[in-house]
Amino acid sequence: MTPTRAIRFFSGRRLDWALAAVALLLALLPRPALRPWTSDVARVVVVPLAPLTHVGSVVRERIRPVRGAFDPRAPEVVELEQELAQSRMLVEQSRLEIERLERSLASIRAVSARIGGEGARLAEATVVAVDADRGDGVVRINAGSRHGVRAGAPVLADGDVLVGLVGDDVGPFTSSVLPLHRVKGIGVRLYPPQTVDPRAPAQGFPGAVLKPIPGGRWEGEVASPLELSEGLVARLADDRYPRVALGARVGSVVAVTPIEQAPLARRVEVAPLVTLAERASVVVVVVEDASAEAAR
């Protein structure tokens, strides 16, 4: 068979079948049989492709440098750490905000359940500043006349703890709150700690007029044959205040001392249960149809 006739014989579909048969034969041959001549062929193919391979390697290293080991100072690592720290900060802020909203909602529900249908409106507020021009602990809240706040309105915390009264300088969006321990005199009744109903008959419990003393506490004299002890809860029993504030907790008895001049009387020292500085949010109770203000 001459070369010309051989070329014609292996042209067309015969060439395809021949190449497929050769590829199949090479695939079935063992590796040792292919190694001697494939290495030489690989060298012949690699030589012309070397410049292109070198250019590709340079471009790849320029776009994405190869790092032999982890580098904590790499720009992308620093950026990821900053994003992670920011995400953690946002999660923590969200958690704190949820806790604050839950406390505010619980306080509003407690105040609403306590005042019932007394015709009052509630305004939830946040302590935003302490009046630096005054040294009596006056604070400012972010609720004012636009929110229905009026002078003399009682300010509650934790549902039924009276912490202060709204001052006279009520602005459109802010107002001052005078802490309760700065009020000149407060009429209270001393209840046992286990008494949770503020509407229980007050005649069976000893009464006193509390006056402020240094240290943010009160002092009062009690003339009653009933036994007095530390831990008694002082609840507001003063008709000068709006009715919705009557029965609110004011403080707890921390000391009981006898009075020599009056054997049946004793002097009690009362500490506030909650102060304005301890609470970030409070509830202002605004009576719709009453304008009574507390005597200061």
C-alpha cells in the first residue's frame, strides 16, 4: 500500500476510528510502558508553552499573592476582624435594647394594673440628664407638655414605687423631676413587707410624716402601740397627692429607735426603695381631671 493510498484509506471516518483505537490502546497500556517516551513528548510540548505559563503565574501572584502562612496583619484579615467586632457590638446593643423595652413594658403594665380605671394617662420617659445647676438631685426626662406631662404629676418606677414629682419647669419635650427624698414632708403608712395590696384598710397600720435627712433618707416619729421593726414598707398615705399615687411604695424602714420623752413613740428611719439615679426609664402618671399638686 503506497503512502497516498494509505492516507486515503485513513481519511474521513476511518481516521476517527483509528485515533479512537490508538487512544484506547494507550489507555490500557501499563504506566511503565508509557513513561519512557511520554516524558520526552512532554518536554517538547512544555518548551513553547513556558513563556505563557510564566506570564500567567506572574499575573496570578499580582492579583492574589500567594501566602506561605496565615498572616494576622493581612488587610483582609483585619477587615474581617473589624466586621466581626462590629457585628458583635450590634448584637449586644440589640440585646440591651430588648431588655430595656421589656422592662419598660412590664413597668407600664404594672402601673396600668395598679391604677385601674382612675382616669389617668401614662407617659413612659427616659432620664436624659442631671441638672448640673442644682445640687438636690433634680433630673430631666424626655417627656413634656406634648406628651401630656403636668407639674406635680407622680413619677413611678418598677410599677408601684414613687420616686419623684414633676417640677414646675415643664417644656414641650422635656421636664424636670424632683426626687421624692427632697420633698419636705410625706404622709405614709407602715405596712408589713408581705402586704401586697395597697388598697388594704390603712387604719390598722401605723402612720408617720417623713421628713428628709442627709443621705437621701427620711426620718419620722410614730406614735403607735403596734410593734415596729426593720423591713416595714412605707406606702404613700397623703391626701395632698393625686389619688392614683396613694398606696405607692416609698421606702423601707432601716432603723427604729425609742424616744425618751415619749415612751409610746419611736423614731424610724426610712430608705428609698428606688432612686431616680438607679433607673433609666420611669412612668409619669398624668391625671386627666385633677390638678392637685404636692406641697413641697
